[in-house]
Amino acid sequence: MIDTDPGIDDALAILLALASPEVDLRLVTTTHGNVELAQTTDNALRVLHLAGRSDVPVAAGAAESLVYPQPERAGHVHGQTGLGGAQLAPSPAAVDPRPAVVALAELLLASEEPVTVAAIGPWTNVALLLATYPQAAARIDRLVLMGGSASRGGNVTAAAEFNVWADPEAAARVLGSAVPTVLVGLDVTVPTVLGEDGIARFAAAGPVGATAAAILQQYVDHARSSYGTTGVVVHDALALTEAIVPGTLGTVRRDVVVDTTRGAGRGQTLVDRRAVSDSPTAVDVAETVDSAAAVEFLVSRLAGLAAR
Ligand code: BDR
Ligand code: CA
């Protein structure tokens, strides 16, 4: 299951899952985040349709954060539609009528297989699942979260990474749970840069790859104008890689708390790196990555999907 706010890198992450034979994608749930919920939901439907997978149900979740409204969206990074300037065909599929948490809970309770949940937007839906369906949440085999930062500071504020900043109270609830959790934060995503040569490879492989490259163009332009860099950091795709191939990232069990105060540190993940933790609520924090291998994995999988 993927909980998401597409989102340019979310779109890449969904395509990566669909490109991967290890994955049986059963459900996509959507959240507020990069753009408004109605738009992230429509984007999720369009990305699935692009890959010929309109059969995957999409259920809409939280339109807003748990306590305080998300301060602003991220249209300046992801484009006003959330998918850069790319034009994706509308999906013939309708949104699943169930609220996201109900769809998540029903699937978790019904599944005979271990279920991995990848949450790559703000974690509001996951927090709501924990609060409303704890017995379903307890059946999550692995929760792979994109968000936070142990040592690099933030990307929205000096302290906070976007997905945590967008709903710190939800993040505190999720990271305080005993669900087996891997935290894929800026420490490993920022060094993992997808270069324009890699984008060109899957763009040339077929129409799905060409559309993926078109979605990424806004990210490429934003990186160049804001940071003077030529490649892009596709945070959510790296989290999906860890969900697909556990152990891709080097993790260490740490105690993590979230700053939910309303000061300059709001949304910071405070990772206690002094020691390995044996607490039941400790989190497997991703601390090391083979970035070249991760980028090659993404590019080759997307090229394979595009060539189908
Ligand atoms: C996260 O923030 C969002 O803008 C991206 O989609 C990703 O999930 C990175 O900080
Ligand atoms: Ca995202």
C-alpha cells in the first residue's frame, strides 16, 4: 500500500512500484501535502492510468493536518497541478468511496500476506489509522516512511523536512508507535541524485518513461534555479526502493521524537544518535545509502516499465 501526495517524486515512486515484480500494489491512499487533497487524488489516479493500472483502488484521506493547518503547499516545487507541467490523461476509474483509513484498515485486516505500507506524504492518514483502527495498524508488517532528517537539518525550514513539517502532531503519533518502522529521511535522500543522463535513459525507453521525464522537468528546473544543481532528488522513490528491497539502506535503531512546539524547531525529528535503542517504539533510521546503486535501480526499473 502506498499513502501519497503526488507530487513529482511521489509519481516516480508509484511508477517504480508498478515497475517492480516484487510488488503487488493493492491500494493507494492520498493525503494533503504537496498540493490540495482533490488534486493529489486525481494525480494518483492519472499516474496509475498512465502505467495501465487503473485497477488499483485509490481512496482519498485527510484533507488537512491533525491540529494546525499545513502552513502552505509546495506548488512552487511540484507545479500548480503537483505533476510539474506534464499533461497526463484523466483516468477512467473513480475514486474508491471509502475514506482512506477505512480502506487501509479493511485491507490490513483481510490480508493473509504481510503488508508493507509506504507513506510518502505527510503522515496524517497513518496517524488516523493508528488512532481509529489500532488492531489493523498492528498488522502492518513494515511501515516505510519518507520524512525527517537526523543530521542534515530541514528542507522547508532550517529544522524541518516537508512531510513532518506538514503535520508534526501526526508524525509524533506515528514515530511514537510500536509498528515496525523504517525512516527514510534527508540523510539518505539528498545525496541520492538522479542525473539528467538517467532521466534521458527512461525517457527514451517508451511513452511511460517520456511522461515520467516530463513530470520531472519542473523538479529539474527548480533544482537548477534554486540550488544551481543539475540532477534531482527523488526522495519518495528512494523510500519505495527500501520498501521493495528491504536492506537497500543501512539502518540503525534509534529513539526519535518530533518537535511539536510552535517555535523555530517545529517539525524537527530529534534522532538520538548517541546509542542504538532497544525500545519497542524505536525506529530503524536510514543512515547510509549506496546512491549510485539506488539511482541505477530506479532508472533501470523505469526504463523496463516504459518499454513494456
Ligand atoms: C518530501 O516532501 C515532498 O515535497 C516530497 O514529495 C517528499 O515526499 C521531501 O521532503
Ligand atoms: Ca511526497
